[in-house]
Amino acid sequence: GQNIDQPTEMTATEGAIVQINCTYQTSGFNGLFWYQQHAGEAPTFLSYNVLDGLEEKGRFSSFLSRSKGYSYLLLKELQMKDSASYLCAVRDGDYKLSFGAGTTVTVRA
Amino acid sequence: IAGITQAPTSQILAAGRRMTLRCTQDMRHNAMYWYRQDLGLGLRLIHYSNTAGTTGKGEVPDGYSVSRANTDDFPLTLASAVPSQTSVYFCASSADSNQPQHFGDGTRLSIL
């Protein structure tokens, strides 16, 4: 099966930076996705990495190292609305997505 | 407004009953998926369909069935509901298996 690990919870202050790590061991690799999910709502797509390196999209950046089975999502200039769960998902060799359990980020004033 | 629609929003069901969760998308996406989300376990794939007329099993398919008669609709059926199927069910779609998935708002299902 697939094994995707990310921290359960993180807390940070408004305006700060938070880095959410994700490590994975999967049967094949065809890309890594990050999703944001506010409580009681549907997950929404944030970023996609298939090659090594950093992808930047506004306040959010995502990094991938395929050789290390490692990714992180970097949230900069945190805002209260960024309080949510962040889901790491890996697309395996059969093009199916496997999700980590999610990291709940709480932003405090 | 283009998107993906799930029905019902929530349901309480007696164990042993049959239940079909509906999912419709109007984005002409080829691929569709059903997940369940449980606390501490994240999203787990139940069934998927890469194109109309085909379906496949995901990580937790037992007790569930799906059909994909056309591009837009992908219903999920619980033939005989059991309490362990209490969960939040999300339907998702993507243009193809290479593209990001878009999720519906979910169905909260409680089996008593």
C-alpha cells in the first residue's frame, strides 16, 4: 500500500511563515498535490509538483524532492483565513491519488 | 455555474437499508472518483472511473458499487448499509487522470 506522512497539527501567528512537511512511500510516482480543506467544506486544489524543485503561487509555495520522497508546502504572510487542513496527496503508478491524513493549521492573532 | 453536485447533503440511514449517493458534474470531465473521509484517516478512494463505461476499485471498495453510464453521472450505492460506513463521502472529477481533481461539497452519512 501507500504510506504518506504529515504532521497532525501546527500552530502559527498571523503574518508568520509555516512549513508543512510530507514524506511518502508509494508504488510508483506520477506527481504530488496539495489541497486545502476548511472545516466542513470540500478540499480545494492548491498546487502540483511532478518535477524536483520549488513551485511558487502567490503566498503559497510547494517543493518536491523525488529522490527523498519528500515535499513541503510553505505558507507565507499567514492570514486568519489560512486556518484549515492541508492535505498532501501522491499520484501513484496507476494514476490514483493517495492522501495523507492532513495537517490542521491554526493561525492565531 | 459549472461544477460538481452531490446529493443528498446529509442522510441518516438505518442499518441494512440500501442507499445511493448521487454525483453529477457539468465540466465534461472524463475521470470521476468517490472518496470517504474519516477522522484521522484522511480521504480514501472507494471507486473510480477513468471514462464513461469503465470503473475500477480503489483502496476501500467493499460494500460499495458504482456505475458510469454517461460522462456526467457517477452514483455510489451502498447495497446494505452498516454502521462502519458512517462517514463523509466526497465525489471528485478531473479532466483526465493527469489533472487536478475537483471535489463536490460532500454527503454526510450516518448509519444507525
